[in-house]
Amino acid sequence: MTMVPMIIGFIVATKVVRLQLMNALGCITGGMTSTPALGTLIKVAGSEVVASAYAATYPIALISVVLVCQFLILLLH
């Protein structure tokens, strides 16, 4: 369930928006709200540049998860 949206998001980020690889991966980890993945990306990149992409997408993803869960509860009741 999570692999397909992340792959589509990565393709859109690299091909349509033309983000650099590390920024695209930072956005994907922010979308997954995965802080351990951010730590790994920072070590691989050798800098904290990916943290800005993560920080831009993390709040949106977190709020979206909460709203979608609430919507599903209302929909299924």
C-alpha cells in the first residue's frame, strides 16, 4: 500500500518537478514521516541538505494522515 504511492511520488519529483536525487528522497521520507530514513539520507549525502526537503513535506503528510483517518472513520460509520 505504501510502495506504489512512494514510487509514483519519486517519479513525479524527479521527472516532472526535476528535483535532485537527494531532495526527492528527502521529500519521500517526509511523506512517509520516517525520521530514521532521514538520518540515513543525511549520512549518505554527507550533508543536511535533505533535511529541508523532509521538513517541507513532513507537516503536510502528518496532517493528511490524521485527516484521512478521520474521513475513513466517518465514511465507514
